[in-house]
Amino acid sequence: MGWAALRLDAHRDGVAVLRGVCRDQGLCTFSYPTRTGALLRLDGQAAGAFDREHSEVTCPVRSGAQLALEVEVRSLPTHGLPSGPGLRWWLMNLWAAQRPHRSVHVMRAQQPAPCDTSQTAWPLIGHSHLDVAWLWTYAEARRKALRTFAIAANLLQRHPGFVFSQSQPQLYEFVRDADPVFFEELCGLVRAQRFDASIAALWVESDCNVPSGESLLRQMLFAQDFCAQHFSQTPAVAWLPDSFGFANTLPTLLAHAGIRYFATTKLQWNDTTRFPYAQFRWRGPDGSEIVAAVLDSYDGAVTAGRLSRAKVRCEPVVAGFGDGGGGVTEAIIRNAQGVGRWTRPLDWFVSLRADVLPVHADELYLEYHRGVYTTHHDIKARNARLERLLEGAEEAVAWCIAMRFPPESIARWRTLLDRAWKVVLRNQFHDVLPGTSIGAVYADARAEYDRAADLLQTIVAETSSALPHERDVPNGLRQAPRASEDRLFEFRNALLKARVRPNGVIEELRTHAGANTTLQANLLALYRDRPRAWDAWNIDAGYKTSLRWPHAGAPRIQADAMVVPFAFGRSRFEMCLSLCEGEPFLRVDVHGDWHERHTLLRTESRFAIRADRVIYGAPHGVIARTALPRTPQEQAKFEVPGQRFALARSAGASVAILALDTYGWNARLVGDSLQIGHSLLRSPSWPQPDADAGPQQISYAFAPLEDSAIGSLEAHWRHFARSTPHALFESEDSAVAIVACKPAQDGDGVIVRIRECNGQAQQVRICCRVPMRTAEAADALERRIDAPVSLAQGAFVARLPRFGLRTFRVRF
């Protein structure tokens, strides 16, 4: 036993490949110190891996075996990463590169003692948190995933009582593409429930506030398809330990996909209050419930302190290293002997008595990373645009199915849709879409978005012959504003009237039959935005004390719109206000170049509405939040997420702000006026020094409302977003929105998803423009469920509960 010499064979894709021959045989321990990480192969097979926490690999070896080490030239540590720039971050980057050692130490090993599997020991979960991208790119994450999975597989082979749990089918796919032979070995461990994929219920550990409701359901659908195909399993746990808060509608979405359990740790990061429950029943707006847990932490060894906290909280200890992968070590398993037993999260959830758990019927708001609703607007805009393009392309393919196009054409378009969806889903990872990754990640994301958009444009072009061209109506013509004697600009069409100051501030906004809703709206404001920690993530509470105003130039009328130039610092923007005939809202488009640092750009509006709460759009639903915060929990929500719109309504007047791809809001009732702020841009400098810098295009609108029902407002938003594909299905009731029309994932018919918006259970009729052969109820994973559906006079008829989300399969 001793040292095996290695020779440098190749450099490729950031990896140095070292090769040698092993002269020893039997059970051997290979020792290779590395800061960056290295994958060990014996005779071409992945045998284990090394990183900062894993310096040894023990496995059987034959004399003369071909030994290879794939050593990463540069890689950050697996965990203990910083919250901002500074000496620690500088040193980590300095030490992230390493010249590979040219030898590996080999010594004889002994079989380890068997793991404790007694039912009286405390439950332990072996795990490794691995960010699909963050301070590293997708390419680096592929290497980290392969190393992490190889470490876990090696430990599973040596410790029969050990169980390792890993989320995110995207990581499994990375490993499959990188090493198909090792992946087949992994599939066997998964089917044996040793390498546990029951927590892989979403394609990635996604953000849960910015993606659309359809995107979150597709996270579940694509995850289920992958696991069913490769593992013959259906994941049951939504494992989202590190995502930055969770929409109130997530229980509805998970329950509709048959996912019964949810786990996070992130609410332990709250900066103001402590979340009151370790385990609870989380109830959605439609009454659906899942069993949820806020675990104490997801990273580290099984220490006395962690075990003590777990016993107080009646929860398992999640052991293993991550954010950058790595996982459980030999030392963790050895030290856990006699302390705990390794189990799956699913088995622990099943053991809970759900009937005695408290109920939480609200969002899971993270009282911390409030800037993630706004950072990197360009990526959020690209995500939202692709979500809309996917909606239109899917509807077009559904038309082709209804019109009996050739099956081979349908199959090809379905493949292109899947490829585009995977781009969208991957980039919804909770450190990508929120804007908290390094610049190289966003360079990759933009290139992927371009390819996905090309795929969807191809589908739209090739399916155009199936669409009903009589529905291709152009947008209404702009109604040019008139300058009045008091230097205000008046906008007017058949639906609304607005008066706007020369600086773009709206001082009157009303329907023709209603009162003025507005005291002062659309006022651009700048704030100093330098959080104490987590620069790209956080907005600190005191930012409003640093208010300043941008300089507005002289307005002009151009292309029947009012255009106002703005200057602030090194940035130059133009604001375009326009009103089209037939549109019930005043549209605002802001475009230009943003070059500020640590500055928050917002619109501030005051409305003549005495409303003590504001309703915001949520994924496939809405959420109402107070505008009169009294408790510490309410006061901590000084910046909240909302998608599509913010609605203020009262008996006398109602108004909505429609948003295309901006998500940060706040609201406060002061006296008789309601103040609503809307965040547009940020400019943090870590981890990406020039985040948000460059061209920006932001669109929003102001809508005075006579009918403030949510169903009507959702229709206004679709009109504003110009998200009106050629509808194959139509609802007879404005309270029922058709939220998806797509080819079935298995190629059998068309999937239609509907949502009740106004909170009234009812029987609904969904009309189809093409004769239907059958219609049946399904869940979000497109599995048949037992619920009555009937066909009658060109429509299918079904029961829809209040705020219900329902899916149907239609065949033609």
C-alpha cells in the first residue's frame, strides 16, 4: 500500500483528467486532498468522489485496474459560502483554483459497522442541498451533481442501513447525460428506495412567487414524468428548503398534482417573527390541504445541538453538506451510530398524525429576502414572455389535435414544447429567476431563452393554418391625448378618462360613469438601496428615508402617445403613456438604459379609495393583504410579492395596477387615501457587479374599475398582456378562467385547465369550437380522477368549487 502515481491525460471543460494503474486489490481506501473536487473512476466506472469534506473513497478494487481522477480546475466549496463581498469572498475565489496533485494514496480498508436501524433511534435524513446554479454555472452544477451522487452511491453500497434523499430531477438528468452507465446503477438504488427520489416532486427547487401557476404545475408534471420513466416512482414530497417564500395558492397546486407533503427550512431565516409551527396542515384558498413542515436546517453533521433542537421540534435531523453538493460523510454516518436511524422524508411525513396538526391558511411569507421580487428584471421579463409564448404555442397545437393533423406532426411539436418548457423550468430555480446568481449564469440563461423562443416561433408558424384567422383582430388604435389649458394632458376613450401632468403623474383616472379614483399616481421615485447583507436578495426596512426624484424633461406627443423623458444619475429613460380604443386601462411603457448602483426605482401612487386591504395576483389565484399593518407579522410585510395586478376596491370606487413582469409591491392606508408602491428596478453589486445594468423595458397600466370581480380583472390583465391566443375553449361565465389548453403529455387528446376566480362554487359549461368525442376529469399530472363530467350541446359540464382549480382531458 502507498501512493499511486498519476499522469495528466487531458484538460477538457474545466476538468483535468489524471490517469494511472492501481497495483493493489481488495477493499481499499483512496485518499486525495482537494479543495475543488474530483471524481474517481475505476475501469471507467464512477466509484466515488472527493471534495473539501470528502477526502477518502473506500471501494473494492482489482489489481491492474485503470484509475482515473477527473479533477475540477476551479470550484467553490460545498458550503459555508458568504452573504456578501469582502475578504472572505476574495479568499474563497483565490482558493477556488488548484493545481491537481499527481498522486493518490491507497491503503487497505475494513468493512464498516452496520448502521443502526432500530425504530427507537431518532430519524435522520441523509441529504445534500445542491443549487442548480448560483455562484456557479449550470456546467459546474453538472459536475457537482455527478460528484455528489457518486459519493452517495459509494456510501449506500458500504452502509446497508444508510438512506440518501435527493430532490430535483434536473440534477438526475444532468447525471444521466454526463454518465449513462452510472445513472443506470443509480436507478437501481432509487428503485430499492436507498437513493430516495420521493422528494423530487418539482423539476428544480423553484421560486414560488414569480413563476405563473402553470409553470409551477409543469414543474410537478415534468418531475413526475421523469421519475415515472426512470424510477417507476411518483414523488410525494415538495422539498423546497431554500426557496424565498411560498404563495398562498401552493397547497392548491400541490394537492391538484397529488403531492401530499411539503418541507422548507427558509422561514427559520425570518428577521422579525418566528413562524409558529414546526409541522402543520397548510390550507389553500379552495380548501385543499397538505401536510407541511418548517425544518430547523438542512446542512451539517448530526451534532448534539442539532439533535436536541430536532427533539424539541419533533422533527428529523437533515444531515449532509450543501449548497454546492457534497452530502453525507463517513464521519457523519459513524458518529450517528446509536443516535439515529436513516429514513426517508416521506416515511417521516406518513408517520405524523395530520388530524392533530394546526391549520395555516395563508402564504408562507419570508421576512427577509424581499428584493428578489425585483432584482434582475430582464430575466423576470424573459421568463414571463416565454410563459406567454408557451401558452399561445400550446393552444395552437391543441387546435391541430382537434383538427386531426397528422400524429407525427403533433409528436414533433410536443417535443419542441417540452424542450422549451425545460428551459423555462430550469431557469425558475430559486437563485436564478429571483436574480441572485453570478453574471455567467445569466449569460447562459439568455442564450437558452433565445433558443426556446425560436422553438416556439417555429411551432406558431407551422401551426398557423389550423387557427381561426377570423379571430386575428388588430389591437385598438391609440387615442391621442389633448393638451388642456391648465397644461394637463387628457386621455379619453369610450371606457375611461384620464388627466396627466407634464411629468407623467396621473391626477385623474375614472370610468365615464364613476368617480375619480386617483389623487396622484405613477410618480417615479428613487431610493438608496444598500442592504446590510445579501445585496441582491434584501431590501431593508429603512430605504424610504432616502427618497429622491428623477428629473422629468419636456413632454411631447409622438405616435399618438405622451412621451416624457427622464434623467437620473447616469440613466436615461422615456415614459410613454397611451390609451387605445376599447382598452379599459391607461398603459405605461418605460424604456431606456439603467446604470445606477444601489438604487431602487419605484412608482408611488395615492388613490382616493379607503380600502384596508389590497388584493394581489398569485400563481393561479389571488391573495389579500392588509393595508393597515398592526402586528409585527403584518409590519414585516413592507415589500410583498404579487403577479399580474394589485387591486384596491371599495363601495365607491375601485382601481387596479396591472403589471407585465414586475412583482414587488407595498400598500398603506393613510387617512382616507391608499398608497400603493410598485418596485421596478434594483441595482445590487453582489454577486453580480452589474446586475440590472443596461437596456430595460417595463410595462404596467392603471385601470379604474366598475366591475372589480377577480374574473373580470383577470380578463383585463390578459387583454393588457395581449395574452389572447385563439381560444379553442371558452367559458360562459366570466368568473371561470381557462388557464391552460395544451396537448396531453402522453399524446392522448387535449388538456384543459380552468379556475374559479370569484369564490362561488358552481356548475360550469366550457364550450368548444370543435365537436368533442369525450371529456373526463383529471389531476394536474393528467391522471384520470373520478369526478362527473358530461357533454351537452358543444360544451362539457362539470362542478367547480369556490376558488377551485380543475383539469380535464378532451378527445376529438
